[in-house]
Amino acid sequence: MEIDVEALKRDWTGFTFDTAEFEALTADLVGFATACGETAKRYTDPSDPDFQAVPNYPSRYVGRRVLPDNFPRLGGGYGFDAGKCVTPIAPIRAGDKITARSQIHDVYTKTGRSGTMLFIVHRMEFSNQRGEPVSVVDWRMVQQDRGAQ
Amino acid sequence: MSLTFDDVDFGAELPPIAPDVTLANVRRFTTASGMTFARFHDHEQARKEGLPGAIVPGIMSQGILVALIHRWAPGAVVRKIDTIFRAPILVDSHPVARGVVTDKNDETRTLEIDLTIQNEAKETRVVGTATVELP
């Protein structure tokens, strides 16, 4: 299957295709941090005056849709999770109401021994209940063109 | 006393950590993160999906690398962390997380840190980079 990356970028990047809301619960903030081995009190102790979510906490949030409706599937399915890049902007505090807006940020291909792989960068921009941006998470998904093997 | 920017030399290695990826702890993580897929907390179900056993969620691996940074420098502020999940870390295995300082920016007082998680066979399963600000 020929992949027209420029057409994919033109047709699918740069618009919000999903919006979701979440609440940052104290127990989840502590559980996430401590299970990862975090020891800094501002992430593990709700009584700390600077208590907040660990920097990569928003990477746990998934919107209602992984990809826009009708986004082409290469090889079927959504593919696999190749990585995540988190850019914290401001602390997420317990009780914050977080809004996540999803868009396709980038599309590119890589070709290796196992064929052509399509990388889709799903960007989620997070803001709190005051509309302040708190984090950006880029989620790299990979779809593989099995027909090219 | 927390580490400061001036204390750190280019090439400094962060003390490695052996993260807890036992089934019980990964279940704590999946409960807190709402990751309900059985492949993360059920060996048998993971094998049915073609995996060698239950696997550690990628974002838990990323959290382990964040914890590695904070254990080394509790006052560090992570400005960015990018991780690539090359291959799964198995639940109930014995991985090691490591980091090394690869750049220093005197203007922004930030460091670039290369990060890895290796399994018992010394295979690098997760790689990453972080931009970290120190006081």
C-alpha cells in the first residue's frame, strides 16, 4: 500500500478531533507516583504544601477516540504504542478538572527490515479548570504495512 | 541538601535504581492510572495475547525514569521527558533504570539526561531523554 504522507498531513492534522474531561484525584496521584518509586514528597504526600501530580501523570489520560473517525488504518487496527513525550507546563493539583484536546500533530514514515511503518503523533493538550495550559503529551503510534513485507 | 546545577558535571551518572515491577506493584499502578487491560496485570491473559507474560505499561516505565531523576536530585524540575518503548519490560522481572548527563545549558540552568531501562539480559528496552532544571 502506497502511503501518501503529505495527503495524510494535509487532511488530518491541525484540528481537534476529541475533547475529554478528567478529575485529578488525590488517591490516583499518590498511587501513580508511589508505584513508580517516586520519593519526592511533593508527589507522594498530600499534606505537602506543594503536593502535585508527577510530571508524566497526564500520559495516563486517553480520550474517547484514539484517532479521528475514518482515519486510514495501515495493516488494520490502531497499531502499537511506540513512545510518549511529555512537556509539563504547570502543576496539576489534586481536585483539578482537566480538559484534554486531541489532534493529529504529525504523520511520518520509516522503512526498515520489517517494511514501512507509519508513525502518527497524537497530541493531547491539557488545561485546568481555569483554562490554564498544564501539559502537552505527544503519543507516537505506529502502524505497520504488513502487505509490504 | 538537594543537588544544584553547579554540582553536576557533564557525563555524571545518576545512581541506578531497581524498580519494583512485581505483579502486586504493577497492579497498584494500573489501579491508580485506570489502565484496565489484562495484559498489564494478568500473566495468563498476556500469554493468550502472544506475550511472554504480563508487561509493564509504557507510562509506568516513564514514571520510573522520572523517579530516577528525583531520587538523584529531589529538587529537579522535569521540563520535558521523551521515552521510546522499544520492547516490553516483563512484570516480575528485575530491570535496572539508569541515567547519564549528556549536556548542560548554563543559560537556562538545564541538563539533558539520557535514560534507559534494561532487563536482566542487559537488553535496553526503554530509552529516553529528559530536560531537567536544577536550582
